[in-house]
Amino acid sequence: MLTIRQAHAKRVKQRSITIAVISTIAAIALVYFLVPLAPGWPAVKKSFFNAEIFIKTFPTLLDAFMLDVMIFLWCAPLIAILGLIIALCRDVRSPALYPLRLFGAIYTDVLRGIPVVLIVYLIGFGVPGLGLSRPWNSPYIWGSLALILTYSAYVAEIFRSGIESVHSSQRAAAESLGLSPSDTMRFVVLPQAIRRVVPANMNMFIALQKDVALLSFIGPVEVLRQAGVYKSLYANFTPYVAAAVIFLIITIPATRFADHLMSKQQRERS
Amino acid sequence: MSKLELINIHKSFGERKVCSGINLTVNDGEMVCLIGASGSGKSTLLRCMNLLEEIDEGEILLNGEDISLPGLDPQQIRQQIGIVFQSYNLFPHMNALENVMLAPRRTHKRSKDELRPEIEELFKRFGLADRMLNYPDQLSGGQQQRVAVIRALAMKPKIMLFDEITSALDPELVAEVLDVLRQLHREGMTMVLATHEMSFAKELADKVCFLDAGEILEEGPPEAIFSNPKQTRTQAFLKSVL
Amino acid sequence: MLLKSSLSIATVCVGLLLSTSSAFAADSCATGKTLKDGVLTIATGNPSYFPWVLDNDPKAGKGFEAAVAYEVATRMGFDKDNVEWTTASFDASIQPGEKNFDFNLQQFSITEDREKVVDFSVPYYSAAMAVLTRKPIQEKGAKPELESLKGLLWGASSATTGVPMLNKLIKPDDKPLLYNDNNDVVAAMKANQIDAALFDLPTAMYLGAVVLDDGVVLGQFPADRSENPDQFGLLMTEGNPLKNCVDEALEAMKEDGTLASIEAEWLQQTTSVPLIK
Ligand SMILES: Nc1ncnc2c1ncn2[C@@H]1O[C@H](COP(=O)(O)OP(=O)(O)O)[C@@H](O)[C@H]1O
Ligand SMILES: [Mg+2]
């Protein structure tokens, strides 16, 4: 038997669910029926949503996407490591090591200040142009390095914010026990800092997965480039839509997961 | 045997003078209580004692040796002087046992297995044997504070410093922590406490020091300070807290 | 009376206006079919390259495509002042919606798939595909033979028909690298990241002679090697009514030898480049 309050709460909840469902259906229906009424719709449909081309190109695009995944897989750990090192550089307190601190600050400022695609171009074509011989002039190496440099700057800042978010009393407690500064960082501060910034870093790595496509500018035929080839071949943009779908298959679950972690952490902290 | 002497300690934060010429002697096995209004410099004085803060002037003698001289290894010295803070400061990502074992493992280079029996013994001594594997957020405030004490003791310090370690606790949890202090005092530990627990200080302290604006205005055995304060500021302070 | 005469004056004026505005080509087949009345808007690449357009300035009428465009315009009844130039990428040319040009020429190859989306004029040039490489590669033994070409590391500009050709005809051992435009392909060659690249022959000859210090056009593919020889057409929107007029003009240019003489003026003799076996 429900109390009056409970019954009321239940009614309110049911009502809001009903409203949400109806308005969602209405919104979808609106898009579904209205968009095709636009005068340009048949043309748009033909050049962006061409089922025949979608089916024809999807398998090859998926295959090309594996290259994106691979580049991601070798860049991600290096970014994490380099990012951490840079963050630690920015945290050193000893005056003798001030150059490290300065280096860390310049590194993060400069690399976050330049568009990724520019760095990809500059490093991807520039460094090999110095006269390196194969395989050391490979665009895979230098393109990956460009991504690693840029992203490690962002990740370093995330780590640094994590390190700073660990309350100074934790350091004091560790140091008062006689732990060395490096042990304090390694066993007390970093484990807490890293855990706290996992969601922020996840978002960074989702962005990385998308930016891997920029390597196509310097040669590698990954999914974006493959889609571009098909676009020129068929004079049709559907391959781009297919590439977008492939990205979403990966990035939507990853984004949801990061958001989930983020809100879980917020709940824990409050 | 351990004896701590502070001679003419001065400490400022920028313009702000927080200790101005403090002299204090803590004899072996003694419990010295620092009382005084908030902001009078108790915490700073304690932090100076184990070198978490650098003093501007003066000497800190541990068994006759000046530990405040520049160039000494602060880690080495901190290992001999334990401190427990008001806010426990347990490491939240480690369980109680790991919290306690971390420092001895790293600084004394001893293995977990080697350490385990004596650490377990410590937990038993303070009635927390069944809580060893709990994480800080699974412990009550009183239990966390006791773990913090055990963590400091595991380094086998010569002197223990306590900075208002019951202030953050719910009233019903204060007693269990004070019991730990009683026990330590019985066992002969040399201790310095900053505290607001006047009745506790009255009961156990060998010496009570009243700090005011960075100076020890009055000091003596608890009976003298509590029942017969000489200074008007001491009288006013005691009136406000009792 | 007064009213009547002023009315008739007005009629005469309007009539005059109308006749002057259409006087540029009263008999032109293009009348009323262009984007802007009386003006022919032609798009080219941004930038556009020699030998197709000289100095990225099509207005000067120098370079093969610029010259062809003006000749077509003239034959359609537009004098030089009534030709306007704009730029439009390949993507902008194939996307649905309004276009900013009447026709677009930048070495667009005519293909069946593209024909489904846009209209092409009759071809104005048949391009052989050619292999551009550098002297060191040639010295290391690269020859204009399919077997030798397979072992090279290939590059191409991704939007060109060179890409399917690479994959179908040469089938290189290593996956080719693809780039946004010709400049990037050349940059990759300079950085020694690729050995060779496919271009249409005139482009290859220009890049090899001017842009690369040690460029060599290793060979060209005979027309019968590619499934359908690469032919360039003027690109127009699907169903553009101008197509007839453009085709007419081009056919006439072929017939009377004008096209051939423009070609002779701007595009080098290509017979010196060996055929690939
Ligand atoms: N790190 C610091 N920087 C600047 N001022 C400080 C710092 N720590 C303490 N103080 C100041 O020193 C004075 C004494 O503080 P504290 O030692 O914490 O007093 P108590 O523990 O008796 O409340 C206070 O006025 C406080 O604001
Ligand atoms: Mg305090």
C-alpha cells in the first residue's frame, strides 16, 4: 500500500517518462518527415546517403580504419609516458632543476598552441627532409611523433592538474614519515593523481583516435584518406559518411564510458 | 632516552611572525601539552620540530644534537620524530596495513614479510587487528586517527608530535584516541601535543605551555597553569575554553 | 496625347535597353543559360599550376587550360571582358546545391562514376599517365618496366584517377602513400619518403623539370594500358543546359585545329618520354 506521497511521486515520474517518450518520437518524426521535403533533399541523399556506395566501400574503409587503430595503439602509451614525464618536470621544486621546470612549461605552451595538423605537416615532412634514410624517414614514425608531442602536452597538463589536486597535507604526511620526495611522488601523490584524471585522459584519447586521421596528410592511407579516394572515384560523399559511422562505433561507447567514470567519481567525492 | 630542546626559535611567514623566541625542553618520557588560541602558532611550532617548516633562527636539539642545521638530511631526522595531524591524512588508495608499511619499507629497506609481524603487533596493541585490511574510507574517524598513530609509530620514532588529533573527531570518538595517547604515555613515549582537550592535559601532562602570539607566555605543571594562572591572557583563554 | 507619347518613348527606351544587354551575342546558344546574364563564370583550382595556368592567374589567358577556356568562351559569344574567373575545389564541384561557376576546368578526368553526379563536356585533352621519379632512384636501377616499377615505393595525389590506376596497373609491393595535392607529393619525394609518383604527363614533366632539382619522368603509360585513357573534360552541374554550347565550341576547336595549336603552344612535346613496357 503506497502512502499518498509515494503515490504522488510515482504519478509524477510516470508522467515525465511518458512526456519524454512522446516528445522524442515527435522530434524524430519531425526530422524524418520534414527533411525530405527540403528541395535539395534528393540531391543530398544521392551524394551523402547512397546505400549502394555505402555498402561497396564500407569493408575497405573498415580495413583502413585498422591502420588508425594501430597508430592509436602505439601512440597512446607513449603519450601517457611522455605526458607524465613532462608533468613531473613541471612539478620539480629544487632550484637546481629549474631548467627542467622551464622546459616543461615551454613544451606544454608551445605544443598546445599549434594546430595538430600543422605539427603533423612540419614534423612529418620537415624532419625526414633533413636527409634521413629509410626506414627512419617514414611518415608513420614522424607523423606518430607529431601526435605524441602534441597530445603529451595536453596529457601533461591533465596529469599536472591531477597532481595539484592531491592535497598538500598528503605530501606533508608522507614527508613527515621520512619518505623521500621521489617516493612521496611515486607512492602517495601519483597513484591518487592518476586515478583522478582517468576520465579527463579518456576524453583526450578519444580525441586522439579521431586526430590519427590527420596522418593521412603526409601519406598513410587510413580511413579518412581511403574515404577521400572513394569520394573522388565516385564523385560522392557517402564514403565520408561511412567513415564517420566507423569512428562513431568506437568513439560513442568510449565517450559514454568516460562520462560514466566521470560522474561516478563525482558521486564518490561528494 | 630522548630529549628535545628548543632554544630561541624564530619563524615568520613573510611579514608575519609566528614564533618569536620560543624556548622549550621536553625530557625523556615526558608529555608536554601546548595550549593556546587558534592561530597562536602551535601547529607551526610542531611542524618546525620535525623540519616540515624551516626555522629562521634558533636551535632544535635532539639528544643534544642540533637537527636544524642546514645541510643535514631532513628525511633522516623526520624518521626519528613522528607527527600525527588533525586531519589523519591517511593515504586513501592504500589499506591500513599498506599505509603503515610504506615508510618502513621504503626508508628502512625492509620487505613486507619481514615487517609484517611487528606491524601486526602494533595494530593489536591499539585494538585494530581486525581493521588492517580496510581502506581509510571504510574506517571511522577515530579508527583512522589510530591508524595514523600506528603509521607514525611504525618508524620507531624517538619523539612523537600530535597536532590537535582529536579536533576533527565526533565527540563520541575522542575517547578512543585519547586512550591511545594514555597508553603511549604509560609506555614511556616522549610526546608533544597541541590540544584543546583541557581535562586531558590536566590529567596527564607533565608540563603545559600556554602559547600566545608566537610566544610561550606561561608554562608549568598542569595544576599551576589550570588552577592558578599568573598571566591575565592565560586566565582569559582558560575562561573561554573551560 | 502627352501621356501617349511619353509612354511610347518609354517603350522605345526599354526596347533599347533590352537589345543592348543581349547584344553581346544575340544569336548565342548560351543566352540565358549562364549563372549571370551575359557573363561566363569559369572555375579553376586554387592554386592552379603550370602548364595548365601560368602563375595561378587564369585572367591572363596563359597556360593550356586558361587559353582553352578563353577560346571556348569566345566561340560561345563571350568576349574577354565578359568572362569571370572563380575557384572551386573538386569537392565543391560535386557537392549538391548551387554552384558558383558555369564550368570548371582543372584536369578533371572524365569517368563513368563521376558522370552520374556531374556533366562533362567532350574531352579537351587526352592525358597519358606518367611516372615521375628522381635521379638517385633511376641510378639505383628503376626502369620504365612494370616489373621494376612494382618494387618502388609509390605516392600519388589522392583525388586523382592515378590512384585506381596505381592499384590496378602497377600493383606495387608496398602500399602507396597518398597526399592532398601535387605539392605534398613532391614534398614527400624530396623527403625521400616515396620513390615515384603518378601524374598526368604534362604535370609530371613540369614538376620534374621545374619543381624537383633531380626530377626524371621515367616513362608514360600507353593509352591502351589504362582501361579508359585519361581524358580531361570541363565539369558542369548535372543537366546544365550549357553543355551543348560548350561541346559545340570544343568540337569546332578540334575540327579547325585550334585546340591542337593551343596544345602545341603550352604543352611540351611528350614523345621523348619512353613508353612503359
Ligand atoms: N604556510 C603558512 N604561510 C603563511 N602563514 C601561515 C602558514 N602556516 C601558518 N600560518 C600562520 O601562522 C599563524 C599560526 O598558525 P598555526 O601555527 O596554524 O596556529 P595554531 O595551530 O595555533 O592554530 C596563523 O596566523 C597562520 O595564519
Ligand atoms: Mg593548528
